[in-house]
Amino acid sequence: MVKTQFGIKDLENLSNVKAHTLRIWEKRYNLLEPDRTDTNIRKYDIENLKKLLNVAYLYNAGYKISKIASLDSTQIQELIKKNINGVDSEYLGNVFKSAMFEFDGDLFDTTLEKVLEKKSFREVFSEIFVPLLNEMGILWHSGTIDPSHEHFISEKIKHSIIEHSAKNKKSAFENDTPLFTLYLPYKEIHEIGLLYANYELISAGFKTVFLGANVPLESLKHLLKTKTKVIFVTYFTVLPENDNLEGYLNDFQNEIYAKSPCELWVLGRKAEKNIKKAKNITLFKDLKQFTNHLESLKKD
């Protein structure tokens, strides 16, 4: 069940504004209008939460709380659109959260466009989108947001990666460079990390084939029938299960590598596990290690 009311601690966690500060704002400026339980505990609805996300952003952009408190919701929204710059990444995340709660694609797009005037897409992804997605996962599991909210923000991020991949595509290297083939394991559907890996590969000038989600191992054989010097790239988010990680890599060795020599690069949080390594399998503990490795390949 999705929450319809929030405690002051929920608001603190979602907005990064301390509960003590929230109480002061509420008392001095009537900023929020909570209901109260029989025992006088504050309870805030979704409208209070959305307003606070916007207020926190403007406050950290340098506006006085007294000024913000005098504005209505439309004025606050307009002011945000004019001031998408110069704020810490955690507060920029508040604007994207606000866009999510409102299902406001224009606000998402406008915010991203403005942020990209100051930051590279790589910085936006690592500093803003990755923390935001991690938080969305926690909020979804705790019932704070509905799956529709999570789907909205995930799809907007996916589309932005695809768009910037197309914009940033460079002329591919000569034919002797490897063909990077990106896929997710069978029944794995979380594509964002893989799409971003494809963005980095394309931006670095490498040739890629994007197979996407839910690909059985045996399907990789078909590509090896027509291509040589292949590096498969995968992203372990939910699958394989922890107790089957080494089993999956062994199956890759026996079913794919044994038929035609190739490499496997593994990203995602499960790549951080203590897995026995093989000469043709590379595990990346984070995206920075992955991008650094690509830079070294370009120099070779």
C-alpha cells in the first residue's frame, strides 16, 4: 500500500531538510499545513511533500524562506524553472522528485537541459541520477511512492540516456577493435545501467550491439557465428541470484567461451561480490572503474 501521509522524519529523509528546521518554517511562516493525530503528532499529505521539495530547492538556491513562503505553487514552480543551476546535486534531485510526483515531463526535461549547461552528462548520471534511482528503489519498497512514480522517472532517465547516446556517437575505430555486445541475463529487466554503459562505449568511439534485457546465455552463440573479437558486457542488478553468480560465470565459460573465445565484462552491484575471476572475465566494481578502463583501451 502506498503512503498517503508522512511523518516529519519522512519529510526530512525525502527533502534533506532537518526536522528542526521544518518545525521552525512551519511555525514562523505557515509553510506546511499538517494534520495532527489525537496525540498531536504531525502528519503531512503528498501536497505538503511536493511543496517542501520545491521549497528546499529554492532555499538552497539562495532565496530567503520568507520570500518563498509568500509564493503560491505556480509561482514557486516558475521560479524553479528559472533557477536550475548552482545548487548541490542532492537538491537538484529534489526537482526531479517533484517532477516525478507531478508526472511532469516538461519539468524533468527543462531541469535536465539547464543542468547540462553546467555539467557533463556523465556527471549528471553519476551525481544525480544514480543516487535518485537508489532512493526511488528504497521509497518504492517502503510504500512511499507508487510503481507508476518509479516507472515514470526510470523511463525519463532511460530516454535521456538513449538521446545522449545518439547525440554523442562518434566515428567507430578501425575494424580490429572489439565489438561490444551488451545484454542482460535471462529474466533481468533493469536496463538503465546497461544503457549507460552503451552510452560510454559509443562516446568513446567503440562499436556496440545492444541486445537489451532478458537474454538467455545460449542466444549469445548466434552473434559469435558472424562476429569475431567480441566483448560481451552485462549488468547484474537483481539476477543472477547471489548463490548462482559463480555458476552463471562458469556456464558462460562452458557454453560461450569454449565455443568461440570472447570476453565478458560484468558491471552492477553484484559485480562487487567476491567472485572467482577468470582470464577472460572482468568485474567492474563501479562505473568510474569501467570508464577508466575504456580510456586506457583507447590509448592502446
